[in-house]
Amino acid sequence: MNTTNKPANRPTLDGITLEMVVTQLSQSMGWEAMGEAIPIRCFTRDPSVKSSLKFLRRTPWAREKVEQLYLQQARLQQR
């Protein structure tokens, strides 16, 4: 029985840091594709993990979009 009210086999962000999310997305998608998916300057102009983390930690709406993109990519990889 699943007591956490989350469907079984669905990826979550439990135990995954924002740095891990940004690093994994940049390696699997590339900065250009990330910038197309979420058009924010830290992905489109001179992107780096460090600059992205600085922006995303101060901008909740952007962080949420990046986390959703990560979960979406994780679901696609599970198939």
C-alpha cells in the first residue's frame, strides 16, 4: 500500500539538490535546449551551473519550472 499518496514509480525530487537538477539537465539536454524550454537568461546567455543556481535560488517561479522540466525528463527516460 502506498501511504505517501504518490503514484508508484513516479520520479520525485526527494534527495535531489538543485545543483544536481541543473547539472543533469545541462548534460542530458544541453544549455540551448534548456533555454528553449525555459527562456531565462541564465540558460541563454553565457550559461553555467553557478550562474543558474544563483538565479534559481532567488527566483521561485523559475526554480519550479526547472524542477518540472527535470521531472518531465526523468519520466521520459523511464519509458
